Amino acid sequence: QVQVQESGGGLVQPGGSLRLACSASGRSFSRNSVGWFRQVPGKEREFVAGISWSGGTTYYADSVKGRFTISRDNAKNTVFLQMNSLKPEDTAVYLCNGDLLVAGGTPVGLGSWGQGTQVTVSS
């Protein structure tokens, strides 16, 4: 399985921006769809954004459409999540999954999970 590591989280004011990175190790995920999820304590993990192996197709949760952009650099085995116009409700641990299944319903992560990176949006 692909091992992933997330980075780039932090504390940001409402309206601010952050760029998260998901790096693969052990095996490339350049032929996989990859997804970002987020989790708040006491709530279920929530799909945020996904990208096909070529980068030609992207998927977003309604709550982040128009604010977040997912992209990938297969040469660097890395997927990015650019988050703009951040809101307090975006506060969560953001996790990456290197094997995303998109089958009509909500995308699910089939691969292993990293530790995640904390994003806190607060004034």
C-alpha cells in the first residue's frame, strides 16, 4: 500500500489561505485517484476533494466548492490542496488517502491513512 504523509496545516484567520501537501512513500500513487478528507472529534470523517490519476478530473464536497482547489504533481508524487476563503467550520484534521474510489456516490478512501495535519481557522 501507498504510505502518505500530510503537511501544511496551521492556524489561520477567517478569510485566509493554506496549502496542504500529501506526499507518498513506499510506492508511487501516480496511477491512483487521491483524495483529501477531514475529521472533527466526535464526527465522522468527511470527504473534501479528490483528483484522478491524470489530474484531469476533480471532485469536491459542496461545502468547499469554489474555495478549495486540488492538484497533483506526479513527478514529485505529491497532491496539493489549496484552501482559500477559509471559515471557522473548516477547522479539522485533514487527511489524505492515496487510493480513492469514486463510484457514483461519495468517494471513499481505500488506502492507508496518514497522521493528518491540523487546520484551525480562528480569529
